[in-house]
Amino acid sequence: MSAPDRFEIVDPDQAFGSLAGAWDELLAASGSDSPFLTPTWLAAWWTAYGTGRIPAIVAAWRGTSLAGLVPLQLAAVEWRGGIPLRALRFLGDGTYDSDYLGPIVPREEEAEFLPAFWSWLRHASTIRYEVAHLNEIPVESPSYAPFRALLEEDGSLLEEDRVGCVQAPLPETYDAYVAGLKPRMRTKLRSLRRTLEGDHQAVLRRADAATLRESLESLFRLHQARWQARGEPGVFGTPEKRGFYHRVAAALLERGWLDLTTLVADGAPVAHQCCIRYRGTAYLLQEGYDPAWEERGVGNALRAMSIEAMIADRIRVYDFLAGVTEHKLSWGGATKESARLTLRGSGPYAALATGMRKLAAARAKLRSVISKSGQ
């Protein structure tokens, strides 16, 4: 397949409106398919967080057919030492909501698409930035390796960090899933559920259009109560975050992708879990439980009950998203990685940022040498 004929920046109204159907089809044909790259997710994100940001949704065309998409944005960031820079990011990044981002390219067309896109962005586009933070690119994505090679070849790549993510494969039956866990976890889950269901009237409820707002507000309340009891602020303390969840949950529910479940014990909600069900995978977004019920393990009980329901509905992967912990791994999870790439842009501030990065690297190397010599 040849490279695209042309690239252009499309505004959000067009991207999330008349192009949404073609966007969905392109994403399904790509090796980067995830709910966080759908127009459904990104339209809600842009509505909630777009103030102060400049959209830069790049569409590639081959004739009249959409040949690729790279949803981007420009936003102000502070570099080391507080230097204000204009940063290029993927759309959806910067608010700790989105995972698994990147270019949207049909499978096996990465080798033609990515060099053409990068050349256009660097030399022919009107997008001007001083630093780029292209985060949450799955290392297993077919776009990652060729794109990284392009960046290294022209000297644009300044830094790369990796973040671990945890996914648990789900077999065909819940009994098989529990049997595959470590003995201690098997015993814990069986005991929690037996005690909870024996001592209380416990039921699992999944939010629908009539109960969505009430379920979300309860999720916000319990999540905040749990973290504030530990002296932490919780993520739902801002109207932007709550507004985003109201918008995106409604949009996901309309598409049949929302899995917002509530554990009701003795008539009261004691735990919530909010997931996206997308192409056979459940992606965990947020959860919360009543601190007064913590000793009863209601969060773990809810997850176990939810996974049982997911397996019955042929969900085959439970994805905890970014962050590797022993708790996540105890659910039968395995790790994979996403890359966070920092790139050099153009202009005097970009040169200054590059120089500061090299100076910091030299200092780190010198400290390492001094430390080893003193041993």
C-alpha cells in the first residue's frame, strides 16, 4: 500500500461528527485498537478538558478514503526548572484518564504511513511545538518500533520511560479462573464471598440509563471517602473529573460498552467498579468502596462477582491498566509495557530543554561514577 496522498488537521466537530463512523472502522482495522482511541471516549474527554488546549487531530487521506489518524493536542507544560513550553501530546493524555494511545494506522501499513506522517509533522505542518510527550504507546503495538526508530534516526528522541500494565486472562468458566489463582488468593475469594453472602443480603447491580447518575454519584462519594480516610485527596475532587465521567459514562452506555457495577449489601451500596467492555476485554477505570465495609473485603468481593459475570458474557481479558502491584498480579495478571516518549521540538526553548536534559544526564553519570569509586 502506498503512503497517504495528504495530511490535514480536522477540527473536533468534524472528527467526532461526520468522521466518527470512518474513525471507528479505521480503529478496528488497526493494531492500536483500544477504547481510549475511539471518538466516543475522546469526544467526551475533549468536552471536559479542552479549555486551554489546542486540538490537532491529524487525518491522512488516500483519495477520498481515510488512511490514518493521529489525534493530537497542544498544551502548555513546565519543563525542568519551570520553563514554560508548548507541548505536543496525544489527545486524551495529560489528565490521568487514558491508556493505550498512539497513531491509528491499518495493520501492515505502518511502514508507509509513519515516515510520511513524521515528515509532514516536522517539515510541512502548521503544528509548532517545543517538546512532545507522546505517552502510553503500547510496546506491543505494531506502530511502536518503527515510530521509535524514526525518532532515533533524526535525533528527536530525548527520553523514553516505560510504565507497566497488568492484564488477567479469563478462561471459559469462573471455576476455571479461580482454580488458576494461587492457593492463598483462591481461599481468600471463596471465604469473602461465602461470608458476605451468608451474613448479608448481597446483590450485584449493573447501571442502566435510569440508575446511571445515581450510581456515578455514589461511586464518587465512596471513592473519595476511601482515599480521604487514608489522608489522600482521591481523583474525583474536581468538577472537571466528575463532569468527564458523567459524559463518558453516558456515551459508553449508549454504545453498550459501560460496565458500572454496584455491590448492594442489606439495601445499601457498599462498593462500585467502573469498567469498559470493549471487544472482549474489560478495562478497569475506577472503583470505590465504603471504608466502613473494608474489613469485609467488599472491593475484592465485587471484583470477583463482576469477573464471574464477565466470563459468562464471554469477556476474555480483565485489564487493570497502568501500574503494577502485587494486588493486581494476585488476580492472575501478567505484565506488559507502554512507552512514554519525550521528543525535541523546535525553537530556542526547545534547544534549552535539550541542553538541560543532556546536562542532567551528564550529572547523573558523574554521580554514578563517584558513588562507585567510593565503594
